[in-house]
Amino acid sequence: MKSIATYFIILFTLLSTVACGTTQIKPQTKPQTDAQSQPQVQVGAERVEEYIDKLQGKRVAVLANHTAMVGEQHLVDMLCEKGVDLQGIFAPEHGFRGGADAGEHVANSVDEKTGVQIWSLYDGKTNRPSDDVMRQFDVLLVDMQDVGLRFYTYYISMIRMIDTCAEYGLKVIVLDRPNPNGMYVAGPILDMKYKSGVGALPIPVVHGLTMGEIAQMAVGEGWVKECDVEVVTCENYTHTTRYVLPYAPSPNLPTQHSIYLYPSVCLFEGTVCSLGRGTDMPFEVYGHPDYKGSKFSFTPRSRAGAKNPPLKDVECWGVDLREIDDEQVIESGFNLEYVIDAYRNLAIGEKFFNRMFDLLVGVGYVKEMIIAGHSAEEIEAKWQAELEEYKALRRQYLLYAE
């Protein structure tokens, strides 16, 4: 989950033309690269002719959320209109409508518009569907807008479902979407002893892959069981394309700038600081009640998508990142300087960190080196060799030009 936003979070309870809420990401006040001169990206779901015939005569389930739009229509509605035998919807973190808090338990339900069963993968009981559920379909259709970070959980839900589908001999079709952070690769490779719900594969923090590419890499590298996975690719997309998301992918990423800052600012989830959850600028600020020397403050409050944010109702002093333009954020990539700044400012030693920090960054040495007084550049140098190895591996699975 950042900087350019004078935009406010719109509640995810607004209904679109489909059976789920979507919050549009508002236009940037600062110019993007000349995306207007580039051909319009067509996402996998919009290439209906590439997959619709493969669903005929099959019992179909989808793994999708509010971002699974086919133009102005939701994928679920489109499939129902075309007579596809839709057995159920698997919902990832934040729920089918995308409005639940991070990690919030979401119960099974029924889609109000179509009457299709919704099976929550975040019900607090299990991440693996029951045998009874898995026997109800032949093909799993996956469509979710990812943001390209190892700790963003949509890809984890996908690979768990691929692994489970493999056990039942079921086909998986991934309707691919661009990665808004797909133009670079950065950060340490996950040490698998820190494998968790916010990191499931030995990939860097900023992995530079689309959902389709991750699916193929996971199968190809044996990180999941052998499975029949097909990807319906995007058209007019490369990894240099600056793709502005049409909808907020989750409640606390309401702006494109927050998505660009997310790789770096998300690390504050593993500290005593607030990163702006419970404000109209989540992942675009950071602060703490005891942050020294700042004239900028914010106060987290309970709101949709952040019912109980860290430091709720406490005034936090800190840093406003909204005035750093997109190009600077992208150029700095996965930037440890924000966390190091707050660590040194608060001067509380190891108490600055909690267990989540190691899970998010994916290795133990980053925290140790920050405590020892190392600079961001010195820490980043430690992971460069393994990052180059990953880049070579990544190229084997790319579906789009770099």
C-alpha cells in the first residue's frame, strides 16, 4: 500500500453495474509518462473470445473480486449473461466487493445480483476449500488486479487455489492484468523460513510479474503442484507500460501514487508507526506521536477499510510523502530510507519493530542492519547478487517485453 493524493477514499460499498463495489482511482494531478500516445491496454478479461468457448459445457468457478471488470461490466455478470454454468465465486482478502479490512475475516455469502454462491478464502477457518466445494467445478477462472508486491495477498490466494486444483485435475485459466509496479524488480528474495500469509514464494519484494507470469513461474519452478494453467494475456502491454489502475485494488490503496509508494511504506506495518490507515492518505504518510521535528500531523480514525487502524484517535507527527512526484518514487524503487528515518528519529531501539517487519521484508538481516546503523545503500547491496539471479529466472517466464 504514498504520495500524490489530494484524493479522498470513496467507500467500497458503492455498487457498480455489477454485484460488487468498485472505487475508481482518480486522475493524477501530476502528469504520467505519455501514456496517451500509447495503444490502449486490453486486459485478459476483455479478450472474451479467447476463453469463453473453453467454458462451454463446463462447470465454472471464479476467483475474483471487485476489480474483475470487463469494460463497464463485472466478469461474473458477463459470464451469467452468456449462459456459463457458474457454480461459485472464491473471494480473496478484502472480500468479493473489496471493502473489508486487511486480514479481516469474511463469511461465505451469496451474490445479491446473480444468486451465485461466494466462498470466502478469508473466513478465518481455512485457506483451502473443502473437498465438497472442489468437486463442484471443472474450471477455475482467475481475475484479480494485483499490484506487484510479494506481500500483496491476491497472488497467494491464486497459487493456493492452483495447488488445490492440481490435486483434483482441474484446469485454471488466468485472465491477466498489467502490473502497475511491473517496470522494475527490487528487494531481498524471501527466505522461506519467513514464509507466511504475506509472503509465499521465493521472490523479491517487488517481483516484476503479472498474475499470469507468477502462475506460470510457480508451476514451472515446482513451487506448486503440476497443474494445467493457461493465461489469457493482455494486449498492448509491456513491462515498461505505466498502467494506471481504473479501480482501487483494495481499500487502502486509493490512488496511483499510493500504489507506487506501497513497496516502501508498507514496511511500517511491522513497526510502531502509522502509515496513514484511517486517514484519507493511507500509504502516503508515516508518523508517530513521538516523532520529533515535524510540523505535519495526522490522526487515524475508524473508517471503512480501516475500522481499527494503528494509533487510532492519536495525533501522529511525521512525514507527508504526497508531494514527491511519481517519477521520483518509481526511481527510488523499494526504498528503506523512510523506515530508517523513523527508526532513528524515535530512538527506541528494537522496540521500534514487531514480528511483522521480518515477514514483510522477507529476511532477518534488514532489521539487524538497521539496528546496527547501516545505511539503506549498504543494506540494499547485500541482496543484489541474489536479485540478479532472480532476474535471470524471471525472464524465462515473462509473457510481455521488458
